[in-house]
Amino acid sequence: MGVLVVGSVALDTVETLEGKVEDSLGGSATYFSVAASFFHQQIHLVGVVGDDFPSEHVDFLSKRGIDLQGLEQITGGKTFRWGGSYVSDLNAAETEFTDLNVFSDFDPRLPDTYQDTPYVFLANINPELQLRVLEQVHHPKLVVCDTMNLWIDISRPALMETLKQVDILILNDGEAKQLTEKKNLIQAGKEILTYGPSRVVIKKGEHGAISLTESEFFAVPAYPLTSVFDPTGAGDSFAGGFMGYLAAQNQSNDEQTIRQAIVYGTVVASFNVEDFSLNRQRTLTRQEIDDRFNRLKGIAHF
């Protein structure tokens, strides 16, 4: 049971109150893939980089067991670069620069071996590209997608078409309110369910996450941390932990399993913010994840 992710692979320059890193490994597909690899061993990544993409990053992803057959490298091209600052607000990045480079012409083409992957994650990319991916997959068991305020603003028609074809939408609280023009998150979630998804998961940053279907509601707190180094990639790490766990259990609609997957996603995201880039996930173990899962379970129990 494999997991397919289509999204960005990037080099990030990030500044927080804890310091600054330049050209560190980033991108939505990267964070997702690494997080998912703690639970499942068949992660298929589709993305694009330039020939300036450091070989040590390729080696790291390969050692995590991530299948890179779908990672296209453009000769003479430059990798997508993003720079952001969290100095004033850890919950929202202030973008310093965005150099799309080879990502500006990204046209995802799935290798034949990826087209029957049962679990599909459409990372935060243009919804027109998300639709192209859906045209190439054959009868997936579960399709989950992410989006952001930019696509809500400039590509709403394509986004709405995408939502008709996905099972679960993951987005943050601000995006949910923007998409639906509802100020109440529960109202926003219920509205999104009318767009097509059977479930919506709304991330609330340091306040955890909620999940809604027509008949179920679930809420999980964030894991309590005393310091946050770098929030970059936390949402994609959440999605990776979530889908990696579901794929490992081979479950797509069991409520109890989905709730456990949401908690695992929350846990992986909490580790991700403890250091810059993917540095914490480089040393993270499944035992640490399970231990924190159990502690969070105890925190939420009453």
C-alpha cells in the first residue's frame, strides 16, 4: 500500500528568533515524505529540482526509503527557493522572497508505477496541477489535498473543481475562513463538506486541530512545547504523519483509525518545529513518536 505525494522540493532560507539558516532542505513534498516514512515504507515523491540541488539531500531522502523516481532534475535549472521570517509571529511567515525557478514550469508526470498508488496526497500546489495529477491516478483508495490562501485568491474555480474529487481537505483555520467566508470554524468546516470532501481537517497551529464529517467531530490539542525553533513544514509534516499512518493501517474511512492518524500527525509536527528545516526528523525515531503519542493521549484523556 503506497503513498504518492506531488508537491514542491525546495531550498529554504528561514529566520526565527532562534537564528537563521540558508538553502536548507524544504518544500511541501519533502516534509510530507519524510514524515510519512516513519510509518510506511512505500513513499513515492513527484517533484522537480535543478541540477544545483545538493546530492546530500537526495541521499538523505533515499536513505529514508523514499522513492525518487518521480523527482525530475532539470539540467541547467535552479531549484525553487523560498525565504521567510518568523521573527514577529511564529504562526505566520513573512515571505522575504520566492524564486520559483524550475518549479514555475512544473508539469507533474507520474511514472507508470505510481499511477495505481492507493493513497494520494496533493500537496500545496496550484489546483490546476492537482487536477492533472488526478487525471493520471487509477482508482485511488484515498485522496487528500492541501491548499493555501494564494490559490483561494487566484485559482478558486480550479480549487473548487479539485475539491469535488478529493476525500479529505487539510487546511489551516485562516484558510478555512477565507475559503468559506465564515468566521466560525465549525460553520466553515460544514460548508467545506458541501464542496465535495467527506472530511475536512482544520489545523489551528499551537491550538491543535479539528476534524469534521457530516456525522463526526474530533479535536486534538497541540503537544505542549516550551520552545519553537522553526514552524516551516509543520503542516506538511502533520499531513505526512497522518497519511503515512493511515496507509500503514490500510484504512481510509474508519473513524477511530483516522483519529489516531490525526494525533500521530500532530505529534510528528511537534517534533518538526523543534529545529530548523528537517534537522529534528533526521534524528527522530519511531519510538520517540510513539512515546509522545501516548503522552498526548494522556493529556487529552478525561
